[in-house]
Amino acid sequence: MALATLTSKGQITIPKVVRDSLHLHTGDKVEFVITEDGNAFLMPVTKRVDDVFGRLHKPGRKPISVEKIDSMIKQKMQATFR
């Protein structure tokens, strides 16, 4: 198990073993995902918008609101970490 200490400024250093396992490098982005049961997961943000732009477009498909997309993502993340 890798431990980190929270500083008075709310900062932590991600232990090297975790950085190596997640292939994190200086300047990479990470996301904290909080589940309904109060657990927190650190996930690397691996794709930029430019990398995936347009991949979901299908002619004739009705648009989905941002709120609906956010809700669907939240449900999927919660199901993943149960």
C-alpha cells in the first residue's frame, strides 16, 4: 500500500510506485472520482478533447444534452467502482 500525506495547502505527492503504475509524468492530469459509499479513486486523464473529437458522431442520431451526458457518465463510474 502506498501512503501520502496531505499538506496544510491541501496538496499531496503521489508516491512513485503509483505514478509508475499509472504511467503519470510531470504535467499529466488526474481526476478524483468519489463513489456513493465515500471511496475516492485517482484516475489518470489520458485523452485530450482533440484526440477524441468527432468519434461519437453518427448521422441521424438525436443530440443529447450535456446534463444527460454528465448523468450517464456518473452512473457508469459509480457502477464501475461498486
